[in-house]
Amino acid sequence: MVLKSLSLVNYKNLGNKSFEFNTKINCIVGNNGIGKTNILDAIYHLSFGKSYFNPVATQNIKHGEDFFVIHGDYIKQNKPVKVVVSLKRGQKKIMKCNNKPYDKLSDHIGLLPLVIISPADRDLIIEGSDTRRKFIDSVISQSDKSYLSALIKYNKVLAQRNALLKYFALNHTFNPDTIAVYNEQLNQYGSVIFKKRHEFLKTFIPIFKVRYHTISNGHDDVDLIYNSDLFEKDLKVLLEQQIHKDKTLQYTSVGIHKDDLTFNIGEHPIKKFGSQGQQKSFLIALKLAQFDFIKMHNGTNPILLLDDIFDKLDEHRVAQIVKLVGEDSFGQIFISDTHAERTESIVKQAHQSYEIFKL
């Protein structure tokens, strides 16, 4: 799969920009604040129907303007695919594929597989469990529509159950029959999600360890540990056991929406015991493993976005990443960097065709 061309109108700080891309490596270089990352984010937007960096849709419209439009022309399995995302203030976002609008943006997920590696990924280490769950969900959803469907339904029922708990507290009442209906639905969807997450990680963790070993030259042992309430008991039982606590808290305290991943280096959390270089290598290995998993399940090379990847990494780690990127197992790659000369010298080592765009 290849993104042939990209057109932007009023996206973030970019007024009107068009690009014709190389089928292998594309380098977008320029000073900080000029819009390099925004171009990569627009490409991400075409795959996921949203920004990677700012989930508030209207804040992606250029300041002082009323709308944005992103247009991408792809070739996938030798067929043209045209995707357009547009948003006007006060209106619903519109996403079209080959001129046909989607009823639901979620229907588009997985059509244009993509992996992004960015400094913002550090949130996976330093932020709460919600960020790590979203990472798992993003990887699985690109190759499993039934997972995404179950996740959407679970979150909808969860919101309804939480609203009911608040209603009970406000009105000093309680109806166990109504709660039981929500418990049954959460158990139904939650069990599917838990099983798929568990199966995914059994495949994903060995791939991740191989990637980290290559990047770090075998210096460190790393691990991912999946934490879930559902390892203990069925969700229905847990919900019934925790009902008094939930009534007090006015929200659902157990379930797959509390799942987490522990990131370890040695036998210790990388958040506390990993150096900046080790943490960055850990995150890059996570994302390259994501690439491998999606490729394995989708049968196509995802587009790979490398945003400001060469900062804070030593020469060896950079060399290892360039060596990996140069392999034929990768498809189309987009790199943003502040130093044109550094970028060109690095991509030349990959021995692939490339284009440099100076902003």
C-alpha cells in the first residue's frame, strides 16, 4: 500500500499544501513549529479519522478559518483508493472513501493500516492505564472488526451503567434487575475483549522482545505484563461482588476498562528504572512490533510514520533503526526531522529510493 499524493487545506498551521510522495522513503525537514509533524498527523488522520495529537476535532482547523480538508490518493493491491476527511465548524466530520461517505468512522479503521512512532508515545510510559489500553485497542482494531465492534458496544453499556449508578445515588433508590441487565451485557462484550487482548499479547510480546533485542543490541531484558480483573473471575461475578462499592463511587470499578500493561526492564518498571534512551528504545520496539503484527494479520505493509525519531538516541540505536527501515519488509515510510543533512545521511544508509521535502 502506498500514499501517492496528499493535499491539505487549513489543517492546523498549514494553509494549502500538496505533495507527491516517493513509494519508499519521504523525509519532511524544517525548523521546529513549521508544520512537519502536522503533515504526518494529516496522514494519520486519513487512516483513523482523527488526529494522533489532538482529539478535539475543531482544534485541528487552522486558526481563523472555518474548515479543513485532507485528501489522500493511495494505491492498495494495485487499485486506487481516494480518501477525504473534512470538517466544518458546527458540523459533523465527513469521511469519504472513493467518493462514498461512511455512516460510521469506525467502518474505515483497518482499510489503510498505519503505525506512528513519535515523542508523544512517551505518554504510554508516564500516563495512566487508559493510554496503554488505547494502544492495545489500536493494534487489534486494525485487523479485527469484531473486536472494535465489541469495544464500542462495551463502552456504550458502561456509560449507561455509570449513568444509572449516578441516578440511583441522586434519587436514593436502587433496582437490582436493571443493574443485572447491564451486568449481563458488560460480561458478554467484556469477555470477548478480554479473550482477544489475552490472545493478542501472547503473539505480540515475543515479537516485541525480538525488536527490542535488535535495537538495544541485546543489552537489556524487557517484558510486557497484562493486568486484568478477568484473570480472577468472570466479569459478571466481579460486577455482582462490587455492587456496593460501585453504588458508593457512582461508577463501575471493575471490568476490561481497568485493564493495564506493565512495562518492565529487568524485573523493574521502566518508568522508574529505565534511562531516557532505554525508554525510547522500548517505545520504538513496541511500535515496530505493532507494525509486524498488523502486517502479519492484514497481509500488507502498514505505512510507517517516524516523527522526530532521531532525537535523544545514540548513534548505535539510530543505525539499528535505519538498518531495520532499509529492509524490504517495510513499505512506505515518512520521516520528520529538523536537520536536513542528518536526515539525508541517515536515509542514504537504507539504500532505498527517497525524497526530501524542505518546509
